[in-house]
Amino acid sequence: MEQPQSHQAEEGSRRAWWEERWFVALLVLLSAVPLLYPTVPPLVDLPGHMGRYRVQLDVDSSPWLWRYYGFHWAPIGNLGVDLLIWPLGKLMGLEPAVKLVVLAIPPLTVAGFLWVAREVHGRLPPTALFALPFAYAHPFMYGFVNYALSIALAFLAFGLWLRLGRINRTQLRAILFVPISVIVFFTHTYGWGVLGLLCFSAEAVRQHDRGGGWFRSVFWAGLQASTMALPVLIMAAWRGETHGGMIRGWFEWGKKWEYVIQALRDRWEWFDQGSLLIVAALLMVALFHRKLSFSRNLLFSAFVLLVGYVLIPRTIFGSTYADMRLVPFVIAVALLSIRFREPGQSQLARTVAVAGLAFVLVRFGAHTASLGMAAADQNAKLEALNHVPMGARVASMIGQKQCNLAWEMPRNSHLGGMVIVRKHGFSNDQWAIQGQNLLDLRYHSPGVFRADPSEMVRAMHCRRRTAWRVDLAFRMLPHDKLDYLWLIDPPPINPAWTKDMTEVWRGPHSVLYRLHP
């Protein structure tokens, strides 16, 4: 029977330095450092989301926004940051509110990781430090902020689930997790799904360790986890009101392997993949080293998440990268499951603790540098908005660096959303996917340039069937339906394409043109 190590003995034994509360608090605070400098966190999709937040806050009072967009509240499983922005944006302004909420996500995630490890092992193993950089994993850097917030809440809730199970307060747990599951669901559906899988798998192991067979244990675990089933009814009603949300991309093994090696993707491929190799090496060492073992509880949870990753398609209800979002947390849970067979302050444990702290500092330091570079670049490009009048209709063409995948995150892909944020204007970068967000598109006149992904263009030599090439984009640009063209990191263009436009501003890898019907 697996029991948390040293729950009884820990009070009478001296804790190692990596288990001290001050050190845990320091780790949580350190995880916020990479986001302190940027005024607007330079996460790929975030400026686009901020455009929606501006509509949410001001569409009823702005003399311009209502011409282009509408906004309606609906009970969908994708509301986390949107709900928080409603009071905070009115209190402190949109951009500070967004920074505050996004800044809180990595510390909440780190706190959740550490709580889960503490509950499962009875004390904090130094190997858990290697999981902390996954708070800045690929999905977070892509700007999936509702999802990232839901995952942070899911791990905190999972820590509470484990604790209440450990002290046999299962009735209280059943009551508490009805509202908790609803909160996580409305933050983001995927986070609710992850929470359900984590709690079900952990409870199955707990029931088995109490002497039940696996069939009986799985049955009782499902019964316990059913307290989190209320959002199923909400989701059925929500999906019953929408149409056309596609599900596709089943078992695309090439893509699934790409998402694995991109789990820590940020800017420097050699560095990010090297970091992932360190993590993989630790997992392999834990398999064979006589002083290390795994918690069956968390290892089974990691396995259940892995099965979920294999089965989930790439696109669900029109939301892309559904499976990719799960990968980093499969790895993080596997890392959190590692423990020492003989807990204590052995030389090996101290060495691992120092190595883990170094890994955390290097990764967080790299994210600080990377996000700082991206923020400085975006601030320079955003000077263009000083030359755009309020309510202007702006089409962005944002160059994608390669015909296929470039490792560095395409952070400027939705920078055009800041036209909505700061100028209450029209931007062609918003998502028009029914049932996925609360924004309504009213201005359809620009045709293909009315919504995402018309803003992302590639070089003329890109001949992929789905490539939106810059020459095609210029050819189809409706000059009479838009006021400005904003080129951001553009691929090479023919000067003849802009001869009928007036250059208004030029900055680093960015040009703003006035269009003339």
C-alpha cells in the first residue's frame, strides 16, 4: 500500500532547505520575474484576446467599437480571464489588469505543482524542482491564457483533493468539488478535463491501496469523481446552441511528436530542447537508480493524461492545438511523481536539489531575457499606433518567418489586436469561431480580411497549398473598406504593391500605410 512518505515523522525531523516554507515562497515569487518588465506580456495570442477584452469593456460606450464588433455573455467553458477583466479592467484599466492576471498564472501553477508533490510524498522531494519551468510551457507562451489559468487552478484543486483524501474527509471533498469543478470549467473546459483525469486516477490508486481490486477501485474512483460532472450538463446546453464546431486531426503522430519536443518551446531551439533532454534524463535515471522511485499515484495520473493526449484530436469544436496543450503537464506530473526511497538529506538529495534550483534559475532567467527582448520589439512597433486615429480600420500583414515552423514563438502574430485596445478601431486579427468566445463580428465588408488568420502572411516562395502568401494578400486587399495597412515583420514585397498608398510611419521591421480608395 502506497502511503505518503513521512507524514508522521516529518514534524519531528528537521526539514531540508528545499522543503522550508521560505524557499517554497521564493520559488513561487521567482516564477513571476519573467513577466515583470513587459507592459503587455508578449504572448502570441494575448494581444488578440486583449482586443476582445476592450470590446467587452467599452462596446456600449465607445462611438467606434459598436460599428465593428458586438459582445454577448454566454455560459461557455472559456471565460477565465474574461471574467476577471470585467471588474479589474474597470478598476485599473485594461492593460494593467491583463498584466496583473497573466502575471499571476505562473506563480499559481508553481504553487499547485509544489502542493501536489507535498501531498503525495509527505515532504517535498528535490526532484520536484525540475517540474517548475513547465509553468512557462508552450501553451502559456502561445497565449492560451484561459487554458493556462484553468490548469493552475486544476493543480491547486488537485492538491486539495489529495489532502482531503489523505485525511479521510471524502464527504467534505464531494461537497466542495461541485463548485470547484464549475469554477475550473468556466475558466476553461480543458482544465476541467485535466482536473477530472487527475482526481479520478489518484482516487483509483488510493482505493486500490486500501485493499480493493482494480475493477472495484476504478468503479469507486469514478463515483467519487462524478461530483465534478455538473459541467457536463452545462457543456451539453452550450454546444446545443452552436453549430459547425469541427473536430479533426485524430492520431496525427507526426504532429504529436512535434508537440512533445516543443513542450518548453520559447526562443532558442538548442536551449529549449536541451532543457527537455535534461528532464528526460532525470526520468530515465529515476527508472533505474536504486535510491529513486516513483509514486504510483502520480505515475498513474501521468499515464492517464498520456492516454488522453494520444486520444485527443488536434482540433475540438474549432479550437486548435487541443492535444498540444496537454503535453507539458504529462511531463510535469511524471516529474512530480519521482521520490527518494529513503527520504532525507543524503548527499544525492542535496546534489539533486542544487541541480534542480540551477535548472529553475536558468530557465526562468532565459524566459526573462526572451520576454524582455520581445517586449522591447513590440513596444517599438506599437509606436505606429500614435499615427492612427481613433476608430480607424486597420489591416495587419504580419510576416511568418518560415514557410513551415520556425522555433521562435511568432509573438507578433496578433499584435494588430492592439488597434482595438488603444484606438477602438477595427483589426483583422480577431477569431470568428462560433461558440469559442464572446465577441461578435459586425463588420464583414473587408471580406477575407475581416478576421483571423488573414493577418498572417508568408513569403512568395512558400508554395504550400494552405499558405496565405503576401502577394495574394496584397492582391485581395480591399482599399475601399479599410483605412490603413500595417506591415509587421513583412516578408520581401514588391514596391509596386504600395505605390498607391501613403507611407505614414516607418519603424524597426514595421511600416504603416494610409490606404486610398
